[in-house]
Amino acid sequence: AQQVPDILSPEFAENPYPAYRVMRESAPLIWHDVTQSYIISRYEDVERVFKDKDGEFTTDNYDWQLEPVHGKTILQLSGREHSVRRALVAPAFRGSDLQEKFLPVIERNSRELIDAFRHTGSADLVHDYATRFPVNVIADMLGLDKDDHEQFHGWYTSVIAFLGNLSGDPAVAAAGERTRSEFADYMFPIIRARRENLGDDLLSTLCAAEVDGVRMSDEDIKAFCSLLLAAGGETTDKAIASIFANLLAHPEQLAAVRADRGLIPRAFAETLRYTPPVHMIMRQSATEVTVSGGTIPAGATVTCLIGAANRDENRYADPDRFDIFREDLTATNAFSAAADHLAFALGRHFCVGALLAKAEVEIGVDQLLDAMPDARLADGFDPVEQGVFTRGPQSLPVRFTPPAA
Ligand code: HEM
């Protein structure tokens, strides 16, 4: 049998895709000692775990992963408690709230970042745009003071460092837990003030939301806002960086998207398949389960490799090719993502911010293409992807002709 590179090896971090192939082909269920989890990689297996038709999996594992930095979030809830929470928060991320309240916020925040570099003829799309844009959007949607955005960004950096702390560095772990209490000290007075004086922002919507007589406590709202830093920030950050990295690496597809902006949804969907922001998600088995002929005992942690499943040759033709014109790509809306890839997961915990993410990427890419009419990578620069749980380009320096003064 072929040797499977360890998911925590430097070789895997550099390029996980060859290892993913070996796993899908010859080791679709493996025990991983360091993470103490069973790893699965085939599309049909990951899809089955996410859909969880027979109630075989829980998200109890998130208690130890997320609790120290966020507290109890929607991701840790299950059953009726989860569906009520979902009904409390979901309306804020779609329909008229998204269209009327938040699209202008997205447009404004994207434009502000682009205005800072559009006249210079150069930018790093990761540092100057992608890492800032979604976090600024969340802060602005919540209605936080503009002066606090920098601090909010600092908490974002600390939260994602905590979640990505594979080696268990105690300094990073301690900083993450400090962030939890700083964030709480900051948010609680703001939440209390909103309850007294509701406004038009996301925080007010969360304070006012009520389903079947249930409302969210201050702690529930604070934990949800903290989750949004990682769930809505890092993911969209990486999606925007990756869409540009993929298009810049395929100039004919970039030219097509530039000429027809109606292709952006296809470029987004194919980017989420080919280079998903979240590569791994963990679940816990509630009972003994058989997967790809092997047995997972009850109570085990299961690592689902989205990055591997999205390139399964039994699901996609020529899976290692980035092609926005793929025939089986629907890309009609973010909920059709379920038919295109597993990047938003599936089932109960399917990404609640999928439509918001789609709006951010569509608006952001459109504005960036307008501002950089001939964007190309800086001479000799070869983008490097980074990350194992979440993954995306580390830096993306581009050059373009600035508008005439
Ligand atoms: C859930 C991916 C953008 C908020 C998820 C899950 C994935 C995901 C894979 C499922 C996690 C699990 O089942 O364990 C993504 C990607 C995004 C994105 C790839 C960008 C391209 C956003 C945005 C927001 C958001 C913009 C909101 C601001 C959430 C929340 C959940 C979630 C709250 C938990 C839902 C639940 O437990 O019911 N996302 N996400 N995400 N996402 Fe996203």
C-alpha cells in the first residue's frame, strides 16, 4: 500500500492534494494518533457524515475546540436547541436584511479598502484586502463603532491563531482565552445598550429575535458574535484570496470573468470546490458506524476532509483542474452550493452565512476587477498556500495600471 503522508507533516502542509488522493484511493478511513481521530476523505463518506440522516454524529467535539475561545456557540448545539437557535439567527443573513441593510455595508467596506491602494498601481490582495474586508463587514453589520474596528481585527487575529494552534503552543492558547474575556468585557455593555435602544444593525436584530418564546441571552449573543469572527471572517478572507489566486493562475478564465461579471458566481463555486477555505471539520460518532468498509467506534472524533472530498474522482470529472465552465457546476445561489461542493458543509450546520459570503465575494471581486483593469501577479511571485485546517494564499502581490490622475 502507498504511504499516506501525515496530515501534520510539513510535506502535507505544503501540498495536501497528493496525500488526499492516496487516502481516497487506498486509505479512506485511517486512525490518526496525534489528533486522536478517524480521518475520512471520500466525497460519499464526508457527505454522509454531514447529512447525518440516521443521527449517528454529533458536534460534541466542538466543546473542547471552541469553548475556550468563544463559549457555547450554535455549532455546539444539537436537536431542538440548535434548530431554535438557527431560526433566531438565520433571518439576519438572507432576504431583506441582507439585501437592504447589509449589501450597502458590504459595498462601502470593500470600496474603502480599495480606495486606499487603487491609485498606487500595486497591492497585496491578502494583506490589503482579504484579511480586512470580511472582518470590517461583520463589525459594521453589528453596528460597532468605527474606532473599534482595529481592535476587532486584533481579536480576529487572536481567535484564528487559537483555532489553528495545532502544535498546542501555550502562549497562543493563553492569548485566545484572554481574548475571550476581553471580547466579553467589550461586548456585554454594547449588547445591554442595544437592548435598551434597538437600532437597525445586526446586534439589534439578534437582541430582538424571538422564536417560540425563546430569546438569546447576552452570553448567547456574545458567543455568536465571537464565532462570527472565525466563521465569517477567516473563511471569506480565504475565499477571496483563493478566487484571485485561481483566476490569476488561469488568465483565460480571468479574462472571461472580467468581460462577463455574471461568471463571478461560477468562479466562486469552483474556487470553493477546488480550494475550499475550510479543509477539515470534526464530528463525533454517537454510535458505532461503518464507513468505507471500516468501523468507527461510538464516541470517536471523526476528521472530515472537505479538501479531499471536493476532489474525489468518483464525484468530479478531472477534479484537479480549476474550471469555472465545469458542466456540472450549478452556481445558481449559495444554497445550490450543496450540489457543487462540500465547502459550506451540509445538513443541520450548513453555513448560515453562505448567502452573505456569496454577496461579499461577488461585490468584492467586481469592485477589484474595476479598480485593477490589468491586474497581474508581481514579477516572479509564485503564490504559496498556507494552513491545514483552513487554507489559502499567504500573500498575493499584484501590479496594475492605476487610473489617470
Ligand atoms: C457554518 C464554511 C462564510 C457563519 C459553516 C460550516 C462551514 C462553513 C464548512 C459548517 C461547520 C460545521 O458543520 O462544523 C464557510 C465558508 C465561508 C463561510 C467556506 C465563506 C466562503 C460565513 C459567513 C458567516 C458564516 C460570511 C457569517 C457572517 C457561519 C455560522 C455557522 C457556519 C454561524 C454555524 C451554523 C450552524 O451551526 O448551524 N460555515 N462559511 N459563515 N458558518 Fe460559514
